[in-house]
Amino acid sequence: MATNHTVKQGECLVRIAAQYGFRDYRVIYDHPNNQEFKKKRPNPNLIYPGDVIYIPDKEPKTESVATGKAHEFQVPAPARMLRIVVEDLDGKQVASTPYELEIEGQQFTGVTTAAGLIEQPIDPEAETGALTLGRYVWPLAIAHLNPVDDTPDDGVSGIQARLSNLGYDPGPIDGILGPRTEAAITAFQADNPPLDVDGICGPQTRAVLAQKYGC
């Protein structure tokens, strides 16, 4: 039955689609009833808690097969890819480096690409994990990155998360623009001339932050 879904922190469209039995999130994202949502969130990977999404009815699929025989049907599982680019404190990509990745009890190992990229298919329901490179360990909050625009907290939680992941210290990711967040913004601006170094994350600073982060 068609319904509306209110996004919670940590949810993504792939996870929501899987929850309602859809293999492809685009069935939901591209539905005409979600036109305003799609306009508000042009990047389907960046949605915000409280967003309301229309969930359509599932359409039955039929297959014609010969009678009097047993038939086996395989339905591919929903696909979700975790992608991480690892950089050092100087912003240089950490290339060709062995890593260990733990996603909710599942263990994966590999080597970063020449661009410092890690790609790993994961369970659509996964929310937490940890990435280990050498002596460094990063906790992962999967799908917890918020947009930097058009949100009730004026994009502050999204700004904080990006700053934190880039090596700055905005304090807790709480959507509150306090002194530590302002100091982190100031440090980011100082590292990225010709941005004004004023601790205010205005349109230009947001654009550079999104560019440096990748989204």
C-alpha cells in the first residue's frame, strides 16, 4: 500500500527502498509524487532527517513459463556501495595502502587505489563500522552525512560533519553553531584562500567545503 515515509538520521534512499521491498531506489526517487523532494534534494545521496518521501505501491511482475516443470527465479539483492577516499593531513591521497574495514561485524580487507579510494559493497541496512589503516582507526557513521543547504539547522550539521571528516574539529555533530564549529570554519577558510577568514560559513565557504569534500 502506498504511504509516506519520514526520513530518520542514518537512513539513505537505498536502505529505505530495501525496507519497502524495492531493489532500485530510483523507483521511489523518480516517482512523480516525489518531484518536489527530488528538486529539494538533487543529490539522492544527501537527504535530511524529517524529509518526507512518497512510497508507491509495488507493481507485480509476471513471467511466462512452461507448465509441468519446476522453475527457479533469482531476484538480485539491493545494491549499496560504500566509497571512501582517504587523505593525509596535507590533503594528499593515501594510495596503495592496505586497509581493514569492519561493517557491523563483517570484515573486509584490501588496498586503496592510486587515488586513495576504497569501494566496498555493503548491506543496505548497515549504519556503523570502522576503517583501519596502519595505526589509524576511523569510526564510520554510514549515511549520516547531512546536506549543507535547505535544512532546519541551516546546514550546520552537514558543515560540521564535512569539517570533521576533513580533519578539522567542529566539536559534536549537533547542528549547533558554537565556538568550536566557528573555529573549525575559520581554520578551513585559512587553509583555502581566497576565502574570507571570518568563521562564517556563507555561500562561498559552503561551495568550497562541498568541493573539497566531494559532495
